[in-house]
Amino acid sequence: MNPATLTTFIFYLAALIGFGILFYQYTNTLSDYILGGRKLGSGVAALSAGASDMSGWLLLGLPGAVYAAGLNQIWLAIGLSVGAYLNWQFVARKLRKYTEVAQDSITLPDYFEYRFQDKSRMLRVISALVILIFFAVYTASGLVAGATLFESAFDLNRQIALWTGTIIIVAYTFLGGFLAVSWTDFFQGILMFLALIAAPVMIIVTYMSWDEIIATTSSMDPAYVDVFSGMTTIGILSLLAWGLGYFGQPHILSRFMAIKSEKHVPKAKMIAMIWMVFALYGAVFVGFTGIAFFAESPLPAGDQEIVFLELTQVLFNPWIAGIILAAILSAVMSTVDSQLLVCSSAIAEDFYKAFLKPKAPEKELVWVGRFAVIGVAIVALILAYNPDNLVLDLVAYAWAGFGASFGPVVILSLFWKQMTRNGALAGMITGAATVLIWENLGLILPGVEHEIISLYSIIPGFILSTLAIYIASRFDESPTDAVLAQHDRV
């Protein structure tokens, strides 16, 4: 790697550790460590939500999918844009208000328990377990993306690349908690945004016009420029259904809970959606322009996810390349750090404090959370060691798991007054079980049609979870007067 690129890259990594050290002094309570004391402004909440949402798949997985298959992958970007907008429009403000009314809940399991006044604590246990199971997979996807970056950029051995990325992310998350994560995500979001716009613009301005890109790509394979090429109804629905996942992602919902007040939500929504639309479609066009750019020397099969890395090395001078490599690492880190923090909160708040030591001092809880970050990172690291794992595949599994497990529960808990604790439990378990079974349907039922399996698991999971909530709530006893009164206050 060019010395200028390496210098820029190392400076960026040092700045991240600096954020961790800076915010260490502001992290005195578990609420500070997990939710930043609910002090996020609109801009930080919006960009940290977007950056923590998008992860390495935005700069690696999505451009790689478009590079390999063409514009038919744009349905994924459309589904995500619509889902994110609906999440900000209908969930953000009400969740911010409800979590404060429900005994100032600082985690999603907290909210579920206090929303339904669940004295059995089963909602807390089940939701915390779901978080740990699916975030182990999700965090592994981030570590795979980080390893791909270090492997390609520095020509490192895969195992060394995995450990390098993991240690850097764990370091500043361990030290600075939610505020360090949110502020690093804010700057990482800006870097990701600029990098995704710069690459395709640079190709069009410097190398080939848009008409030449279309002509070159069409001559290689007309299917590349056809959004319906190879797509069935089930295929399009599966890509659009990614948007359903937003309603159940704990690391995104935590930003709604942490924003200063519900009055900040409209401005945050506007910032978040502008960022997201440009970032998503920038990623699509990175992959698409890459098809024409590498027409004479295509990337080897299985290496499609490094198309943005390869473009960066060719298009930009070494100093700019270093910044863009940092942006790619940002995309990885901005999700992994948030996921580690949510897992940490599940262990510290929802297991340790709730069951083992209810009167534990705040400092002790913060340190439990910090060591939980290390423990979860090690588990994810083990999962990430499989060399056949692709970033997009791992993300798809975890995204569906959270979307189906928590999405219907969150939406109905905010808007349906008659929803009960047993309804929430039924929905959560049904959604998680459906995704786990569906993703392994080919192993369980070898003769099942491939077309059925190819339907994204979040669709049956979301539908069955919603039905389970409705049926269980209808046949359950009505919510108590206290639960109904709390809902009315919100």
C-alpha cells in the first residue's frame, strides 16, 4: 500500500481510539454507557442510526451484488428506503415517548417488560436471548467485512485481518460506550456518504460517460441493465421485504430511544432519509459502474464484494484512497460497535442486573457491560472464521431474525392497546423460530421446492409473528387497568 494511503488510514484509526478515550470520562452510569443519557441531537441520531444500520454490506455486499447480477438488485435499495422512512415516520417518536413513560426503559427488553408490566420477566429473558443469538451472527458479518478490507488493502492473512479489525472496534466501544459509538458513527456516516457518491461520479467524469457505461454494460450482457432480469415475483418481494426488518433492529431502535426528545425526531428523519437515499443508490451505482470499468479484466468469481476497494485504488490519489478506505472500514465499524453495545446491554441490564445482582452499583454494571463487549466479540470472531461466509448472506440471516422477532411486537405494542404479554411472547418466539426453520428448510425437508426456499424468511416470519400476537392477545385476559392507563398517557 502507498505510504500516503497507509498514513491516512492509520491516522483515522487513531482518531477512533481517541473518541473512546474522550467519552470514557462521560460514562459513569449504565444509562450513559448504553443510551448516552438520552442526549443525542437530531443530526447525530440520524447519521448514527443510518451508519449503524448500513454496515459493511453497504460498501461491500450491495456493490458486490450489483456487480455480480446487475440492476435487478435495485429492488433491495427500494425496499430499504421505504422501510426506513416508515420506521422514522411511525415508530421513532412514539418509541421515544413510550420508553420514557415505561419507567425510563434503556433497552428493548426493558421496554417490553415495563410496557406489559411482566412480573414473570419472561419477555425480558426471551428478547435478550434473541438479541444475543442473532447479533452473534450479525456481528460476525461485520468482522468478515472488516477482514475483507484488511486482507485486500494490506495483503494480510485472513486470521490476522479478523483479529486486527476486532481489536480496534472493541477498543473504543469498550472505553466510550454509546456516546463514543454514536459520535464515531456520525463522522463515519459522513465519510460513507461522500465515498459512495465520489466513486461513480469520478468514473463518469474521468473515464467514461454514462452513455458509454450503459453501452459497455449492455454489450457484456443485456441482463445487467434490466431491473426485471431473472427476477420472479417471489424474488422481487424478497428484496423489497428487507424494508420490514427496520421495525425490529435493536441497534437502530436504540437511536430513537436515545434522541433528546420527540421534538427532535422530524428533523432527524429528514437528515436520515436524505443520507440513506444517496448512500443506497450510490452503492448501487458503484457496483453498476464497476461492471463497465472492469469489463476487460473482470474480478474473479467470489471476489465481487471487493469491487469498491478495487475502484478506490485505481480512481483516487493515495491520500484520498486512504480516506475512502477509512470510509469502508467505517461502514463495518459503525454497525459492529452498535451491535456489541446492544449485546452488552442485554447481558449487563437484562441478565446481570435483572437476575443476578439487582442492587449492583452503576460502576459495576458499566464494567460488566464493558467485559460483555469483549465476550460477544470473541463469539462473533469464532463464527467469522468460516472462509465461505459472504457479508450479505450473514446480514440477511440476522436482519430477518430481528425483523420477524421484534418488528411486529414493537409496532403493535405502540399502536394496539389490547395487546397482551402473552401475545408479545407468542409473536417473538414465532418470529424467531420461523426464521431459524425457514433458513434451514432445505436441510430439514430436502425435497422442498427451491422457489419456496428462496422466499426471504422475513416474510413468513413477519406474517406468522403478527398472527401469533393477534390470536394470543385475543384469547388472553385483557390487559390490566395500569397497562391501559400507561398506553393512554403515551
